[in-house]
Amino acid sequence: MIINNKHRQSTASLSNIKKQMLNEVVNNDHFDDVFDKGKSVTRNVTIKEKGSSQTYILLGYPTKAQKNSHSKYSGSLYIKT
């Protein structure tokens, strides 16, 4: 998942699990380092879906900012189960 601006990401086409992961990126201040400082960030996240929980590793990795980005860097979000 490529995120140009962590505060302006459309969730319309995302599954419920990916929406929860994106919500974690938006609300977790550690991911600001990806967009503002160009640093990689790794976080364990537990997602609840249909009565069960699954733990994922979210890796935020900085990439060159795209033209429509309002941040210094864009970010790629990798998900590991």
C-alpha cells in the first residue's frame, strides 16, 4: 500500500483489515518518522476481525515524495502476517 499523505488517504476500496491497519498508521505518531524524517518504522499490530484477533507486523518504509504529496516523503506500508 502506497501512502502519499497519511492524513489524506482514501479508504473506500480497502478491506476492513486494511482500513484498521491504515488507521493504525494515521494514529500512531511513530509512523510520522516515515513521512517527515525518511526513517523506517516497524510496529506489531493486533487486528480484530469477526470475533478473532490476528497480529501483523506493519513496516513503514520511506520513498521519494510524489508530486501530489504534502509530506517530505511518501511511504510504503508492508504487511507481514
